[in-house]
Amino acid sequence: MHTPAAARARLAATNVVRALGLEVDDVLDLHNSNRLTVRLLPCDLVARIGPADQAGAQVEVDRALRLAEAGAPVGILDPRAPAQVTVRDGFEITLWAHHAPREDRELPAVEFAEALARLHAAMRDADLEVPQFVDRVASALALVEDPSRTPRLTEPDRTFLRETLVDLGVEIDRRGHQQALHGEPHPGNVLDTADGVLFIDLETCCSGPVEFDLAHAPAQVAEHYPGIDRELLEDCRILTRALVTTWRWDREDSLPDGHLLGIGWLQEVRARMAHRRRPRTFRPTLTILCGLPGSGKTTEADRIVDATGAMRLSADDWMVRLGSSLWEEDLRDHIEQMQWQLGQELLEQGVSVVVERGTWGREERDRLREGARALGVRVELRVLDAPDEELWRRISARAAEDPPITREHIAAYRAAFQTPTAGELALYDPRTDPGPEK
């Protein structure tokens, strides 16, 4: 929800709650997408607010009541308010109990999986009427097919998304056993509370295979959910990423950093489709490329991607797609943070990653290595170099920077570069593919 509308939405929710005789002195944003979710204090309840013409709130209320009756682990409506949708000032508002999250731990994957299995069982018992997951695919296809709604998509990207959505939608529909699902049980829709694990945001419910729900959860959750089809889960992961990628290219999308996410996720979907069903001969690996501009990092990254099916993370790629200058350091830093978050998600799911950003400093390399080790994956460091004159020749030939990198820049970069020592190199795993050293 855009800022002006969000301000009016908060005021509308405040007035609705005060009309119930409850005190509101402060409003805290919890989540903002197509609906705004806020916590109102000191009465301590949660309001979900959306445009009145969007509809869907009544469906969510009905599902919450049915699932609570069936014993499902779901967030409940606040008992101090009527179990209904209130329309005020152009918004539809629903009022929910605030479930205080536990702060003494991170939710264990096994408890997440057990709660999700209980939710699925209750959804079967409740006999909910929900749309099929292929309806969500159809909605995404409608966006892809309408250049007026997705004007920033290039024709090759449009064609790729169309084919991916169609092919995976058909394959998953053909192979998977259908049942009612949450639809988007990602960590943002899961509460770890003193009363147990609870699922919220029931507007997204649909029918499909349980692997479709698991595709939204952290990778380790699937390790504790019985009877999973691993190939179907991988297809569902790619499809769900293709769906949210499509939403990010909608010109009306208001998600913060939505355009950047659309660029990165589209690159991810391309990489995963290119190597779908490809046997993985190595454990997932983080490969860190270390070198100055012009040292051959992009060439090496491309070779690793071709050989192993890894996902390449380069801030330059996203900045070029944005039409931004490669000299915008604040933007580069922001993109690199987003890319590392994406990289960790992929490594957790068994997808290898190549970080192609120079990593001139020991501290940065250590941080990447330690983060990857915490996920239990291999980590390689590849150091690339060339004489300064050769660096200058390559940089001049590619002419990517405007204004261009000068010889003085290269000298300054060389002075700042912290060459890995033998002791540092010993902290990494040996190379696993047979390519030439650079």
C-alpha cells in the first residue's frame, strides 16, 4: 500500500477500534503489501486493512472461523470485536488477536513442519472451498501477456516467464495430489508464540500439492515433512519464485525494492530452469571470486555457472538492468546485501552460488565464508589477477563504466586490495571442477 493510502488506512482502523470503546494511542506497522497490517496499542490488537474494492477480507474471516473450529493452528479474530469485516473510509478492516511472538529462540524447522502438517490435516477436515493453485498461475500469465501492466519486461523475459509458468503449472497439476493449502506459509505468515506455532494471512489459500506450500517455507522444513516428492518440491520452488517474480514486474507493485527483487528473482528462475533435473555431482558450494576490476571474475563466474549450474550474484548485472551508474556505491552496497540474503536462501535449498564482487578485504571474505559454513555448505575462494596494464586493457575494451576507470583508479584499487595469505586460503575447500586457474 502506497504511503498516502497507508496513512488514511491507519486512521480508518484507529477510528474503528476506538468506536468499540478500546483505547488507541499508537499504531505500529507490521507488514505492508496489498494489505496493511498494523498493531494498535495499548488495546493490543491487530488490524488488517485493504482497499474496499479489493475484497477478499470476508473470505479470510470465514476461513479463519472454519479452521479454528477444526482445531487448526491459525491466528484468531480478536474476541473483543465482532467477527466481521468493517468498511470505513474506502477500506475494509478486520480485527485480529495479537499473538506475542517468542523471542528466546528461532522457530525449529521440525516444529514448523509439524504445525504445517496439522494445518493441512485441519484444512482437509474443514472441507474448505478454495481456488486451485493454477488459478494463481493464470493470474500471473494475464500480467505477463499484458505489456501495458508489465511495461518494463523485455520480450525475451516475457517469453521466458510465459513458458516457465505454463510448463511448470501443467507439470505440477499433473503430478501432485490436490488438497487445500495455506498458499503462502513463508516465515512472515508464521508466528512462533507461547501458545504454539500459528499461521496467519488466510487470504492466500488455494488447492494443490503440499509441496506447493513447502516451497514457501525455509528449506529445512521439508526435511521434517513426511512423504515429500523431491522433484515436485523443486518444481514448486521454481514456480512459486516465478509467480512472485511476475508480481514484481507489475507497474502497480508497491513492495519496497520490488523492482530490484524482480530483477534478481528473474535471474534466479532462469538459472534454476536451465539446470532443472540436472544431476548435482557436488555438495552445494559458495564460490567467492576475489580480484580487481578486469581480473577475469565474470569470465570465471560464467564458466562455473556453465559447469555446475550455480547462481551468479553480481551487483553490476542488477545495476545495468536498472539503468544506474556503476559508480553508485550506496546502491551497490544495498544490492550486495540483498544478493547475499538471496544467496543464503539458495544455498539452503541446495543451489550453488558464485559471488562475483571483488571481495578485496579479508573481513568481507571471512563474513561470507562463515555465513556459508553456518549453512553446512562447501566454500571455495578463487583469486584472480593480472598485471595492471592488462587490467587497464580489459577495462578499456569493455567500456562498462561511465566515467571510465582510469590508471589512477587501478593503482588505488591495487593499494587497497588485501591479497589472501596462505593461511587464509587454507580455510577454504579445494576446487571441485577442473577449470584452469586464473
